[in-house]
Amino acid sequence: MCHSREGGDLGFMKKFKKILIIILIFLAGFAVGNTVKYFLDFWRADSNVQGFVNLLEAPYKNDTYGGKTPEETFDLYLSALKKGDLELASKYFASNKRESRLKVLKNENTKTYIQELESIDKNKWIKKISNNQADIHYAAIRYAEKEIKTVNNSGKIITKKLSKGNYSSTMSFIKIKDFWKIYLL
């Protein structure tokens, strides 16, 4: 009887080892599968982010319009306006602002607008540069105004003299790649 009991224990041990090996193989497969899934998900997410970044950068890929400084971009913009090249002038704006700015320029009294821009004293600009994002920088530039010019519903420019005090307007520039673009003017 002793012998049959040892044989039963031996059979039980063999079955136990087989079950244990199957469980270990299953757990190893589960771990490998989850690891592969994790890295595939990570790769897909990274690929999607890169695709989105490429989509955002596409308008600027071959864009060489803009200056090395906000002041240079402003001068290039003013020069294009003086030449009457409104299409070129609009290219100094960020891509999401170009189309609307071109429409405004086509409806603007260009001569008066150029005079207004020429009266801005760049030596009095106060620069505030923020670099919250790696590739994009903003420079808000304020200058003193003596009058405000607005456009009424019929497209006429109305000039309003300001009372004594300190006033300013803000121009914003955005740096994309190596060029500054006008974001708000």
C-alpha cells in the first residue's frame, strides 16, 4: 500500500507541475502581450501627435515671410503696404490671420493706414516676451497714441482725438521657426 500511495503522490506532483507550468506560460504570455500592447499604444499615440504637429507646421514649412525680430517684420509689412502689394503684406501675418487680414487691407484706406503705421515710434515700444511654449513666442508691443482711428459700417475711417492721458495699443507678434509673424495689429 505504501507503494501505491507514493505512486499517487507522484501522479499528483506530475499533474501539479503540468498545471503550474501551464499557469506560468499563461501569465508570461499575458505579461508579454500587455507589454507589447502598451508599446504599440504608445507608438500609435506618438504617431498621432507627430501627425498633428506636422499638420500645424505645414503652412509654415516653406514660409520665409517675416523678420528676425518683430521690428523687422513690422518694417517688411509697412514696406509691402507702401508698394501696394497687399498680398505680400498679408503674408507677414500668422497663417490663421492672413485671409482675414487681406480682406481688411483691401477695404482699408491704405494711404491713411500707412501714415498711421509710420507715425508709430518703435523706440517707445515696450516688449513683453513670453515663452510658455517651446517654439512659439509672443511679443506685445505698446505705443502711445494721440488719436484712435476706427472704421464705421460704411467703411469710412473715423479719427477720434484722445483727451490727455497715457494710452496704448497692442501689437502681437508670434515667432514660428526662425521668423516673427504679426498675430494682432
